[in-house]
Amino acid sequence: MHLIEQVTEGNEMAFERFFKTYFKSLYAYAFTMLHDEIMSEEIVQQVFYKIWEKKEQFSVHTSVKAFLYKAVYNECMNYIKHQKHKADHQNHVVYINPNSVSDENATMRVELSELETQLQKALSELPEQCRTIFYMSRFDELKYREIASQMGLSIKTVEAQMSKALKVLRKKLVDFLPLLLWLLLK
């Protein structure tokens, strides 16, 4: 019986051999993209964790090695995009730094800070795929077709996920609507 078949049947020893067979080369590959030992290790472990979690559905139509390298590549790219979003958001926060607002607008500073907190909370509560699609659309300014292509989804799925994200954010941020309108019209 092949190693992959044993893994799909839940054989832990086979999974351990599978992991040990590919870990070092996948780690080295991740490290060439991330230049971060800890994150490279975490990403490779995440790939194997996902495989184990979905072992019953795990099937490879190409070579196992090609599949694993592609999975690590995708995880690394998602991590890099997330880091970019984080940096963009931090730059945006610096841009609207409450300290740059004059003292007479102390109330505005508090409201901006609360808005930022609530926005981060609302975004963190979105399902991962929904949040990723929202970030790609709103922060990377990608078109739905580009997002669908990059994530291997249909355009309809991307549209549905964006609709869901916007609906949730509208509900969660309804108290901040006047402030948001003020910021947009300023």
C-alpha cells in the first residue's frame, strides 16, 4: 500500500514518515520566500496539519512533491499578502494618526480610535476566506475576477463572500456611519 493511501486511511505512522520525508525540503523552500525561520516552519507545519485534518478527502492528481510545493507556495503567498495588508493598515493608521488631530477635536480622536478597534474586531470575526477576499478587494484593489483566479474560486463565490463581508461590517459598524461618512466626504 502506498504511503499516501495509508495517510488517507488515518495511519499515524505513515503520516509521520510522510512528514519526515518532505519537511526539510519544504521548509527550505518556504525559507527562500519568507527569510524567516519560524514562519517557514509554521507554514510547512500548517500545510501538513491541513492534510491530516482533511485526510479522508486528500487526493493528489499530480506528483505528491509538486502538490506539497504548491501548497507551501500558496500558504507563503497568503502570509506575505497578510503582512502587506497589515503594513498597509498600519500606514493608514499612521496617516490618520489621532495625535495629528488638534486638541479641539479630542472627541474625534476617541471616535476614530473606537472605529478602528471596532473595524479590526469586525474583520477578525469574518470567516478566513471571506476576510481574505475583503482584504484583496478593498486593500489590494483587485477585481473580483482577479481574486477568483488567485484563490481558485468562481466569480460568483467571490461576489457572495464580499456581499457577506459588507453585510456583516454594516451591521457591526452601524453606530459609526456618521463618522465614516464624514471621513469619506472630508
